[in-house]
Amino acid sequence: MRLGLDEIGVTELMAVTEHSRALATAAAGLLLESLDGERSLVSPVTPPVDDPGVKKLLDEIAVAVPPSMGRAEIPLLWRVLARNPHYLASTWRKEQVVMRAAAFSERDKRRTALGVSMAMRARYMIEYHTAILRAAGDGDDDLLEILGVVDHYTTLNTLSEGMQIESDIKPPA
């Protein structure tokens, strides 16, 4: 066991990390620079939405995401992904599955996602996760603690890779 979690908790943490990395990569690939920005590589859908499947998904997102962020509008990322209904559907479903409370709370998963976004220097997703965490009650001290962990482990990873240190830590048999 690691972090006091069983295999399910470890795989859950891996899923949150991978999902967060994928969203940060998508946001960067779409040239989304800021949560409050309106520029992107692909233009967002605008109401009225003709495709009933896309409309249904955007309605689901509108009920869940903006209130969790303390905002009125669906974030640009989701509105841009709506240009591709299959991509929107798969990404939204993954968000629902991966980020719901299970071995980790939703808040701890969001903190992990923020750490991944910070490590990737993904401004849009840093602002996205921070908005959710602030709306949930996290303050400056909480955010600085996350940054401190990211800074510490980024430094250790850089040092161990630069020094080409082979791991002597093996998983239990």
C-alpha cells in the first residue's frame, strides 16, 4: 500500500493525474490562455445549439461546472470541445467518473489536478481548478501548500533525472 490507500486508491490517483494532464494538454493545444479569455484556436459553440446531443451535454455541464466555480457561464474549454460531439461526450463522462468522490474526496482530487496543472504550467487549467477550490473554501494558504508540494517534487525529480539516479525503491511483491 502507498499513501495509506489500497490498489483502488492508487489507480484512482493515477486516473486523476492522467485526466488532469490530458485536460491541460487539450486546453494548451486549443490556445486557451486564461479562464476569462475568449480566444481559442477553435471557436466555441454559441447558442442556440442545433445538435440535441450537444445541447443535452452542455446543459449537464451548465448545471455542474459553473456553480462549482462560482461563475455564470460554461467555461470556454467545454464550449470549444462541443464542436466535436464525441470528444465532448467522452471528456465530460471521464470528468464525471474520475473526479467524483471515492477513495479520495472531490476536493482532494481537485487539489491533485491543480498540482498537475501547476507542474505543467497550464495557466487555463490552473485557473479552472483554482476557481473550483476557492468556491469550495480553499484560501491562499491552501493554494500555496499545493504549490510547495509541486515545487518540492519537481525539484527532486529534476535532480534525480539530471543525476541519472536509478530508483532503489521497488513495489512490494
